[in-house]
Amino acid sequence: MDRNFDLQVNKKAFQINMDGRIYGTFAEIGAGQEVARRFFHVGGASGTIAKTISAYDMTFSDAIYGASGRYVSRKRLDTMLSHEFDLLLERLDAKIGEQRRFFAFADTVAARSFRKHDESHGWLGIRFQIEPRGPVNEIIMHVRMLDAENLAQQEALGIIGANLIYGAFYLANRPDALIGSLLDDLTSERIEVDMIRFSGPAFDKVDNRIMALQLVTQGLTKAALFRADGEVINAADAFYKKPLLIERGSFRPVTLVTNDMLDCARTMFLAEEHLGEGAPELLMEITMQNLLRSGELDLLDFLDRVDMLSALGRTVLISNYGEYYRLINYLTRYTDRMIGLPLGLPSLQEIFEEKYYEGLEGGILEGLGRLFKTGVKLYVYPFLASDGTLTSADDYQVAPNLTHLYRHLLDNKFIRPMENYHREYLGITSAQVLAKIRERDAGWEKMVPAEVATLIKERKLFGFE
């Protein structure tokens, strides 16, 4: 048999098969049994595989794992992992538990088919022991399969599944390297990992928020999401059929202006005629550009900012979308409801800079067309100059060749000047707050929300002493 050991993934699968201590179950629904097949393909699989199962029929699947409203979901993955791992221990622990490190691998995916051409995605996970009869650990992740053909998607799923199993047993002490290894023999153009979560004693020092950040920095995805409680979540679940209100910033630190901008926009957003039912999801987005200091990523600084947003109960989105229209394209992948973007006048100015659209065939017209999709609104916070001049979206002057376009967007309320803002906050900037903290000027405390001031003092953030 041609095992094609030029592929890194085949070497990994063969190493596991030859280990002699790793033994487990594969349960796969959708896209074939490509992960298990990878281990059969390289040879020696009898030393690794106790059982493979693929319950495609819903009746069979429900009989094994219980009824489910959504078959391609995190909940279904959890049920599969629990059932298969518990069954493995029940049947084999007494016999070989002293010598083997057990695992259960599962995936449930919706791959491309001749009937459906919807977005192809899925959930993968492994529940495993580091030592024989040791405590249980788990890694789960969500992927988007981007190949146009079903067979290519199956192949990509088989590769990333095998990479995950290898990482669990050989890279558990280096989760950042584990994440980087997931795309061995793949590219981000074929498969995207937009959510990963580590749990169990082996990962008790792992911060899943940093792991979400690693997905973005290492190029496995363009965006990652987590709630105020630190739980990493999948955008498709969080945004599904929800209106979204998203504020972009560095949040270093959060100021009264940050909150006022969001509060004013939220009031206007809730009053929109076509908002529909349901409370909007409030998001605070930090772009990679805003996380890089002197060209390098400061993880402590990242966590400080996230903790501040968490203290305010905010959901955080980390993204590598520099341009606003790319951010909108990402969000509209998951929701068809209204999207609101509160922003300051300097950000509005960037949106109308033609240099940011040079990579588009249609230039700025194409970029703005992508940005102002149906239901997208910009809520613009006014700008107070040092000489006391106040400029709002109504007064802002764009380049002469864009004047009519800007007026069209303004008149049709795609762009709306912010209402009922606190004028006394307009002079506050993050740079001023940081300077006062370092100068030991207590006046900074009146420039940030009370929860943020408390956190800065308790944790001695941003040079506070």
C-alpha cells in the first residue's frame, strides 16, 4: 500500500498507531469516516482503533445519542464524546486500562452535497487521558470547510482530525503549538478553525481567550469570539438571526466616551423601524492592528483589556478585518438582521479614504456597496477639536468627488449623527487617561466607568501605582 509518507499527517497517524499505549473510538457523522480512514490507510490501526461508528440515519443516531434538534452542533458533539468515552471505559478499562491511554474522537459535520450548497461546517472533538486511568481532558473545535468539492472537504476533514488527535497526545503541554499544527498539510483557504476550547486538568493553566487569539494570530481564522465570562463561543450560534451592534476600538482603557458611544447608538438602534424582534447582541471588537504594540503582541495587555470589557459584561470579538466592509461581510455570513456600527468621526473619515479600496476592482464604490448592505447603519459620534469646534456627521466634508454619494447615504439614514450624547465627555481620550495614570493624577478616575477604575486600581494596570 502506498502510504505517502511525504504527508506530515500520515507520519503522525503512523506514529500514533505504533505507540501501543493510545487506544480509542472514532464516531463520525457527515463527510464519511475520513479521520478513522487516515489511521487505517497508514497501517497498524489495530493498535489504535477499538471501534469506528458512523450513525448517519437520524433514527439510529437518536437511538444511540438521544434526540437532537440540531445534528451539527456543539451539543451533539458533547453527547457523542460522552457516550463513546463512557462506553470505552465500561467495556475495556478493567481489561487493559492499566496499559492504555483511552480516547474518544467525534465529529459531526455538514459537508457539501449534490442536494445542498449551504455553508459547509462542523464540530470536532477529542476526549482523552494523558496517563492510563488518568483524569479526562477535552479539546473541541468548530471548523468551516471551504473547498468547493465534497471529496476535497472530506480529505481536509480527515487531515485536521488526525492533526487534532496527534496534538492531544503529543502537544498538550504546548497548546499554542497544537493550534499551529492543526493546518499541517492544509491551508486556511481549505479549512478555517474559528473556535477552539481546551478543558481538563492538563489544561488548567490554559486561558481559552488566549487560545482564541492564537487562532487569529496564527492564521487559522479571521475572527474569534468569547463572552464576558471567558467562554469561547461560535459566531454562527451567537449571531444566528440576531441584530448586532458592534463597537470597534482599542479599549486601552475603556473610557466614558466608549460607553456613551455604545449607549447612544443602542438607543437609536432599538428605535429603528426595521429592527424586528429580539434584543441586539452587543459586541466590542478589537482588531489585530489595535493589539500589536511595536509590531509585537502583548498577551498581558490583551488580557487586561478583555478583563475590563468583561467587567462591563461585554462580548468580545477579536478580528483581523482592517476594513469595515470586510467586517460586515463576516457578520452577514451569520445573520440577516440589522447591523449597527457606532464609530467616531475619525473612523468615518477612514471609511471615505479611497486608498483603502485600491485592492478592489470597483474601488471605493465597490467597498461602500459591500459596507452598506441592507440593514447596515453607521451611528457617528461627533468630534470636538482642541479649538472648541464641534463637527458632526451632518457637517463632515468628504472629498468633492464623493460629496453626492455621502449626501445620499446621509439623507437615506445609512449614516446617522449620534443623538443625546454627553457633550462633557467629548474631550476624553484613551491617551489622556493613560498619561494621567502614569503621572499619578487622580483625575483619570473621572474619565472612565467606575467598574474600570476599580479594576485598574486593583490589578495595577497601565502603570498605576
